[in-house]
Amino acid sequence: MESLVDARGLLCPEPVLLVKREMDRLGGKGKIYVTVDSGTARENITRLAKSQGWEVTVVQQGETAELTLTKT
């Protein structure tokens, strides 16, 4: 399953909580696409995902970062 989280304009910990909710909703596996516009949110989401066994790919586009979290 796949999911999209747009966390632009949100302050931590809200982006992390949104991603965690999606991880749980997907049953701990799948693909989550996350858009953030904060370096802190990018780092915190990456840390959360890796701690839960998700692979993380980040593409930085100016102020915005596109994260792809994958777990099979």
C-alpha cells in the first residue's frame, strides 16, 4: 500500500506524528511519500523511519524535501 503525507508548513512534532500514524495505518509496511519544508522535520522523520526499519530516500528541491519511506 502507498500513502502521501504533505507536512509542509507544519512544525515538529506534527510532521513526525503524521508519518507515524501512516506507518501504523499501513500495518508497518508499504510506501509513504512525505513532503516537508523544514530541515528539522526531514531529519526527525528520517530518524523515526530508520528506527522502525524503513528505508529512506530524500530528494531535496530548494526549500522542499521529498522523502520516500519504504518497508516490505
